Amino acid sequence: MRKNILIILMLLPLSLAAQKRPRELGIKIGVLPVGALNAITDVPGVKVGQVTIVEGADVRTGVTAILPHDGNMFQQKVQAAMYIGNGFGKMTGYSQVEELGTIESPIVLTNTLSVPTAADAIIDWTLGQKGNENVRSVNPVVGETNDSYLNDIRGRHVRKDHVLNALAQAESGPVAEGNVGAGTGTVCFNWKGGVGTASRKLPEKLGGYTVGVLVQTNFGGVLKVNGVPVGQELGNYAFKDALDKSSDGSCMMVIATDAPLDARNLKRLAKRVMLGLAQTGGIASNGSGDFVIAFSTANKVLHETSESVFSTSFLHNDYVSPLFLAAIESTEEAIINSLFMAKTTEGTQGHKIEELPKEKVLEIMRKYKRLSE
């Protein structure tokens, strides 16, 4: 890798709000208990790796990689589904996942014009794994949002080694949020967006399953925080002054669970994720690519087997509703986390995006009596 790739830590006032996630500040979204890390990595086996690329005044981009498990993804595929909330996007791998109901590669998020590079890197990574010496076809799954307001996107600064590095350093612990990885140059609700994550752990009487979500936020609308009209109160929201006909970002949403769901019920779960986006005030505008990728770690699908019949157990339809609620709550909180953890950023052509004014948001939450002191 080149020596001049930097991760810049911007100096901010050491206020209480600048140091903590929303939940730590008293903003408790939803009713279900959160996982130990309140992250997608609460789902056993799931790992996340990120590479942040900050170069000079113009490059603000990166890569976020999600591994459903640490084995050979091609040889041990996972049950999966995708849902398109609004299709203004350049995601790879959709048709095969839709047709077969499995994912056979890591999931990589990056910027719009770096999707082919990321896909190429995933192919290299897959072909290079032990046991894949005879593989002749790979379905790489790559999602994107357009970070061109802050990033010199035409320069296509993401390289294959960045993606391979993100895959190599993926781990199961806490996940960095805000201006990191694929969220380095994104904008959300006219403030700095980024990567966000959250999770829910169902009580044992509801199955005891874990649901985790990771988002790359780069979209618009009228921001709500736990039901409070923060965007209106701050006077910063879509269409406030005039109709804006430009593209309005995107949101990539990845949802993982250890519940034994088949592809059909994963599709149903993915649809509910859009309700979580709506809870934050997102409107899935004309120029927004809002894609959901859902997978279950419970039942691996072997690429090679001598058995003609695949036999396993899946959760009954009557027991999936708690997972729907977990998906909605996790998505809403992950999006809000991405905003709270993001920092003011200057990028290409002198563009600057301010971070969410967290102290003001907390004042608004107190005004509406929605803050747990």
C-alpha cells in the first residue's frame, strides 16, 4: 500500500456529546434489548474490516467489508436475500442472490465508481482461498453510495489492495462508526453521514436470536431522532427552500442474523429494514439507491456435496415478527449512530459538511421529553 494513505483524526471540542453514541447520551431507540456491542458483530461469526482513505484535500473515501463467517465463503455459502427500496444504484451480485438465495462472497461497500474494483478484489480473494483451486465462477457482492461531494470520485482512488486489506483485517469486535471506511465521504440529511451499526438481542422467550445492522448513510429527507423532528427544529431538511432535482444520495443497509431463516423470510426481513430508514425521516428519493442485503449465519449451504437433498430446519413464519421489529429498531439506531459519530469534513473543491450539532440535538430531545437523563 502507498505510504501517504492517512486516517485523519479531526480535533473537536471535548464535549460529552462528541465522545458518545446516542444511546450513551440518553437516546434510547426502540424497546428491544441491544447486543453486547450494539453492532452487527454481535451476530456470532460476523466480522467487519474497514480501510479509510484520506489523501490531500480531495480524497475522502474508503472500503467497508462484512464477512458473514470466517470460513471459506464460496464453499460454505449463507442463506441470503436482497431488497431494493429504490434502485438508483450500482450494486453487483443481485441477480444470482435473488435466484439462488445464497451469498458466496464477502459483502463490500465503497463509492459508486469503485464498485468494479471492489468486485475484482473479491474475485481475487475468493480464487486465492485454499479449496477454491477449481472455481470458475464467483458472484461478488458490492454495494455503494456516491461520495463525490467530498471525494474526488473520478480519480477512482480505491484500489484492489485497499479492499483486500479491509478483508484481511476484518474482526468480530467493536465496529468504528462515522467517518470511516465506506462512510468517509458520505453526507446524510445535509450533515456528515458515515458508517453506523446497531443490534438487538431477542429475549429467550422470543427465540434468543440476534439481529445486527450496518449502514452506509448518504441520503436525505427530514431527520427524526427517536420520533423527534430534529431536522425541522434545526431548519435543515430536504426541499426547505426550493425543489432540488439533483440526485439525493443512497443508503446501503446490511442485516445479519443467527436466526435460521430461509431466503424467503430473509427477503421479508430485508423489506422491514426500509421501515427503519423511514423512521429516521429518509424518503428514498428519486436519486437514492436504497439497497438491503440480508443474510443468516445459521444454515450454511455447501458448494460441493454428494447429497442430492439439502435438509435443514428453518424458523416458522409465525415466529419471525420479533425479528422484523429487531430489524427496524437496529436500522433506525444504526443510521442515527452514523450521524452522531461522524465529524465535520472538508473535501474536494473546498466543499465542507458540518457534523450533526449534537448538543443542540440533545436540547431538542429534552424539549420533547425524549431524553433519558
